[in-house]
Amino acid sequence: MYLVGKINVISALPEEFKRLSDIAYNLWWSWNPEAIDLYREIDLELWEKLGKNPVRFLQEVSQKKLQARLEDKDYMSRLHNVVAAFDSYMSEKDTWFSINHPESNGKRIAYFSAEYGLNEVLPIYSGGLGVLSGDHCKSASDLGLPFTAIGLFYKQGYFSQRINIDGWQETSFNNLNISQLPILPALNSNGEQAEINITFAGRTVYAKVWKVQIGRINLYLMDTDVSKNNPSDIALTSRLYGGDHETRIQQEIFLGIGGIRVLDALDIHPTVYHMNEGHSSFMGLELIRKLINEKHLTFKEAKQIVSNSAIFTTHTPVPAGNDTFPLYMMDKYFGDFWGQLGLSRYDFLELGLKNPEDQNFNMTVLALTLAGRKNGVSKLHGAVSRDIFGDVWPGVPQDDVPITHVTNGIHTLTWLSPKIKELYDKYLDSGWKTRIYSASTFEAVDNIPSGELWNTHLELKHKLIGFVRDRLKAQKLANGESMEAVRQVDTFLDPNALTIGFARRFATYKRANLIFRNLARIQNILNNPEKPVQIIFAGKAHPADGPAHDVIKNINDIARQEGFYGKVILLENYNMTVARNLVQGVDIWMNNPRRPLEASGTSGQKVCINGIINFSILDGWWCEGYNGENGWVIGDETEFDNENSQDNIDSESIYDTLEGKIVPLFYKVNEKGIPEEWIRIMKNSIKSLAWNYSTDRMVKEYTERMYLPAMTGASKLLEDNCNTARSFSSFEEHMKNNWAQVQLMADKNHNDLKDYRSNSGQEINLWVNAQLGAIDPANIMVELYYGTLENGKIANAQAVEMNCTEKLADSLYRYSLNLRIEDGGEYAYTFRATPKHPDMINRFDMGLIRWVM
């Protein structure tokens, strides 16, 4: 039989259902379960079959099913209510941003990320970074930020994972059908689909632009599947994190430089540009090039404006995790670009070199160099980043390296179980969903009766076990296992047993198989007849990460052994669907990365809103979140030089805590079968964590600490035809040209330290003489830098600005300070000078610092 053609028939929607189509093309539905219910109730079997995709569902649903709902008065009433809620949300003028920051009306934020985890129907994400980006966008919408997101459309997405019968990961890719996705063409002012192009390596590559609606905001995605491109360029944006270094640099050129051109093509003019990880760092270069051409600025003048408008968030806790490109590749793709910036090859490459002798251009260093505001994604990660990248600011103490932190969060309504949401709706104050970022919002969780919370949790746990069994059966059938083996899955997992969840990207530093370090001991814990325990694993290994593949194989082999079979489960193809079921249904969420390599981690934040308790290494966000009453810790804050020792100690901590604390508490129930003490920890977890680790709190913090200052700073520099930027650039050049003249001279006893003795609280007068040369004292900050003396170095340092109290001679000044120290001990001090100017974002960014001689 030969196929002659195909006919695609799309269901015609009755007029009453047309608004369901509007909602289907806006991912608002993905965090509003009442909207999801409207689709699934029309035809549950079809809804599940089509992967819970409302766009495709409406294309294929039968007229008979639609007609049945049309005659259901209760359904039509709920449809009316959901449409009204959607319209009200979309038209709301009094949002958090508009109420609190009306002065920023007309300014806009552009957000760049290589991946977005918005919903499983749009699989253009690989893991935590993408899900964080998606959650960031959703909260930006909820809070009413003027926000536009930029990314790439990967028509094959990230890979699908299969674990074969031998336990090895296999990968496959499938083309996404755009016509069946919540994606629309992004139209330019002529009503045509926007298209941009980039010329590199001697050819021009084109990309069309798609629009994804996320509540009130839009995400624009570039797609090189354009007929004008050659076959290799058509495939350029096919796969997320696919291909070689050539593919990677081309994708990142499109993300950064192409992203700016998308904004231009759509007549969108942001004030602030946020780079989420270093993949989009070339964005800053394109902004500088535009300012040079359009405003006739020098590179330094344009760079100052870009620095004021650019924000960079690093998510990488290890140097090797940063994208780098060999210098010959930079020559190939940017050989005709640095001239447009007025730079030599040396000066251009220096923007991305951590050290002058480096042979690889570092995208994170480029972002740190260009962005005026930089942050890590947890308090500990901020400190780790200051350590890793301290060399970018020579002479600056680690604590003063200009990288701060904004701790990650999760979009609460995306990850919150509808069943738990019903409890919140019932017992929290009305309107709680608009105040998720407030600590007081979740205090009323104590009002939820323990029995009601526990029964809801058990219902979700039963749902999870059914979900896991269904997926395991499908895995076994796909691997050709016997029907007996498939039927046996129905005996796997005990709904009454303590259930541990572990699901995340299977990078080796996350140590997924750490709990199996002592097989005999964990086997005893799992098989306690009176207090059984079971574990569910899920996660993908990067296709090129061989050691991570070995971890999957190891867990799979253990799961098939006697004593573990049916109690240790490894699910394949980890995605947002699997994650949602796990974070809503397990009892304990375990996370044991190798400290301090977890930048933040957000999976544990997703469980706490559902009343699930964290059991984690003190790394990433858990360092801040753990308070002694809201979960358990693995190990302590010790950092090890020997990984084997670290693994031994941490695994023993897992066993000890399970045996001595977690398992006994879980099975300690009252006469009604309710574990009251366990539920107390569940409630403590919700109250202490749900608000603080939400993206509503996170985006609010980005707005107040990053976006608003950037809006103010960038706008000021652009005023008066950029004369403020020109003036500041002249100031910077003056400071750099004359900095060699700056010298600090202190009162010392020859080569010995000046030795003061004083009583607690007594004032000590300290002074230093400053030779400033041609620099005005108003442009210099002289500080006392002091702290406790530990191993010959200053620890726990503090810096206090000193006063210029006397002019001693031409360009020679005395700076003085009366210091009062309340706590006893041995202290050390020194003096330093840095530039000072009201338009500086951070005084260390100039790279000028002078310590006392």
C-alpha cells in the first residue's frame, strides 16, 4: 500500500468553547488547575493520551464529547468562571509592581535564558536551570512586571530517556509539531512573522521568531528551521545542549546577539537586560555595538551604559561548569566584530579571559566583565562564586568581590498539589495566592487539622504509587519483559511505608547512589518488617557523561537484587510530569550533593509547599532554609579534601539519621493512626519555607535589588544624549591614568606592626596619610579595614570609611577615624583606597585598589 497524501482535520469548536482555545495558547492554564479540569473533563482518556496538551486536545476532541459538556450546566458554569478569572488576571492593572513602583512605568526588563521549563508539553528544558527560568517568568507575570523573555526553540527539545533491560540509559529525539503546541508566530509591525539574521563565519543564518504566552508576559523563541538556510544551519537550534563546540558557540551567538535583534524586530525596547547563566553573554557585546553606532559613543562609554543595564546570574558552582571557547574559534566568529567595537583583538579577548595566559574565552567571565550587577543563587553559592572568580578583580578581598546572591525559589502554584491547594484555600486567609512572598501568609497552616492534612497526604501518596506502577509497567513492556514481571509491579511499593524520593539531573556530584554505599545496612533499613522504607529514583544523565551513566546502571542493578526488588524503584524519562507526582507524593525528599557543589537546588523547595519534609546536605538553599525544626540534615558543614572520606561520613549520617530519627518518628502514631509529631514538622516546613523559597519572593528581590537600580542607573546615563555616560567614562579614564600616583602611608614602628592596647569600648584614633597626585580627594574613598587576627591574616573583616581631616601638603592628605571595638580579642587592621563616584555601581569594578605600603 502506498500513501498518496494525508488529511489533517481539526475539530470545529462551538462558539461557547472558543475561549478554551484562547486559554490553551496561554500557559496560564498550567498553574491553574481549575482550567486544566475543563479540558480533562471533556474526554479524560484523550487528555491523557495526548500528554495533557490543551492545544492538541482541542484539535482532536470529538464533537460528541463537546456537545455533552455543552449540555452540562455545572460544567458551563465553571467554564464561565475560569474564563472570567483568566480575563480578570490578564486585564488587572493593580499588580504588585504597578502599585509599589509606579515610577518605573514605561521601563521594561528583558530576560535571556538558554532553556525554559514551563510545562511538559513544551520540552525545551533539560533540568533545574530551565525550570527556574520558567518559574521566574510565571512569577514575573503574577507580580505584573514589564517583562519579556528570550530563548531558542529546540524542535527536538532535550532527549527522551529509556533505560534498557540491562540498566543502561538510551537516548532518542523526536521532532515537535509546532501546530500542536501553545506557540504562535511572533508578528512584527507589518503583521508578518518576525525574522532576524546573523552573519558569522562568512555566511548569513536566518531565524524566525515564535511567541509563547505566559500569563501577562511573552517569551520569544528563535528557530533556524528556515528554508533560506543550508541544512546544517536549519538544524542549528534543533537540540538543547546538543552538538559540538561549533554548534554551541553558534547557538549562544543567536541567543545573545540574535536575542537583541529579536527585540529590535518586535519594537521592544528594554531598559534592563538579565542574563540567566553565561550562555547569553554575547548579548552585552551587541548592546555595546548598537550604542556605538546609534549614539556615537566610544567603547568605554557604551560599556558603562550596558553595565548599568545588565544583570548576570551565575548558577555554576565549579570552574569547569562554565562555557569556554578556544581563542581560534573566537577569531573565526568574531574576527570582524571587535573592530565594530573599536577594539583590538587583544582588548576584545581580554573581556573573556580570567587570566591573560588563558587559551579559552570564558562566557561567565565575559558576563561578569560586562554586567554591573552579578549574583549567585544562594548565600553559599555567592561565597563560592566570589572564590572561583576572585581573580577577575585582583587585589580585592574575597568578601568584597562584587558578586552577591539572590536565593532561588519555585513558582508555588505550578508545583502545588491541587489537593493541598484546596486546604490552603480553606484555612489560609483569602487572597493568599497574591501574597505568597509574605512570611505571614502561611502562619495559618497551623489551623489545618492534623488528620485532614495527613489524609490528604496519603491520598497523594496513593496517587503517586499508582503513577509509578503504570510507568514501570510501560518500561517493562518496552524492554520485552514477561507479563508475569509486568503483573508483579502491582506488588511494588507499600502505600503505608515511609517513601523517600530522589529525582534530579544525574550529575556525579549529586551522588544519587550514595545511600547504597553500605548495601547491608540500607537493606536492613528497607526491610524492617515493622517499619519498612522504600525509595523512588528518577533522573537523566547527560549523553556525554559516562560516569553518570554508570550511576544509573548501578542503581538499576541494585533495584533488581533480592532485598531491594520492589522497594527501590528507578523511573525512566524524568520530566516535569514525573517531578510533579514525586514532589507531591513522597514522604521524604533526599538530596545529597557533594558540598559545596550545589549552587541552589530547587527540588526540595517544591516538596515543602506540599507538606513533604527535606532530608538534605547543608548545601545550596538548604543552608539557609534549615532551622532545626523543619527537616533533617545529612552530615554537617565540613568541607573535605578527600572525596572517599566525605562519601563515607555522609552515607553514615544518612543511615544514622534514618534509623535514629526519621523512621521512628514516621511510625510514631496516635490512637487514630496520625503521626502528630511528624505532622508538626510538616507544618513547620510549610510555614518556614513556602514563602521564602517561592519565585514570587525571588522575583520581588530581583526587582528591588537589581532591576529597579538598573532602571535608574541606565536611564540616568542615557539622559542628555548620553552626556552622563561620557562624563563618567572621562572620570574612569582619569582615575586609571593617575592611579599609580595614589599611595597610602601609615604610622608604623619601622617593619613592625603598630601595637595598640585598649579596653573594650575604648576609642582608638587611627590615621593614614594619602598621596593622591592629580586625583581630587572627593573621588577617593579611604577605609580602615580590620578584623580578628587569625593565622597572621584578617578574618571577619569590616571596612569603615575614614574622614579626610587635614591637608598636609600639595596632594597629601590625612585620613582619620576613631575606632571603638566592644568585644575582646586580638585584632589586626590595614588601610585601603578605592575610587568614589555617585554613578559607580560597585567601586571594585574599575579594578583600582590601593593598600597601605
